[in-house]
Amino acid sequence: MEKSATRQDYCSLSFVLKFSLFFALNVGGAVGWWLGDYGDIWTALLGSAAGSVVGICLVWRYREYFGG
């Protein structure tokens, strides 16, 4: 039986990874908002959410690829 993740497991992420996720979340959200702003407010909101998800996915892929 697999052990479920504990608080210690989540807190063990390095500072660099946490900062990278924070940065990617904000930059992705800003780019998504900027691209979605050509429509209405709902398009900008959905674009921001999608941009944030893409930013986070890119950081995790980068981390897996380089073994960080």
C-alpha cells in the first residue's frame, strides 16, 4: 500500500522550485490575461487561468527533464 503525501513531503520542495513555480504562475497568468484582453473580461479571466496552468506545467516538465 502506498504512503499518502504528508505535509513534510510538500514542504521539502526547494526554494528555487517554489520561486520558479511562483514566477511561472504570475508570468503565465499575465500573458494569458494580455492575450485574452482582446475579448471581454471572461475571456481575459479564462486566458489568465490557462496561462497559469501552462506556466506551472512548463516548470514541472523542465524539472523532470533536468532531474531537479
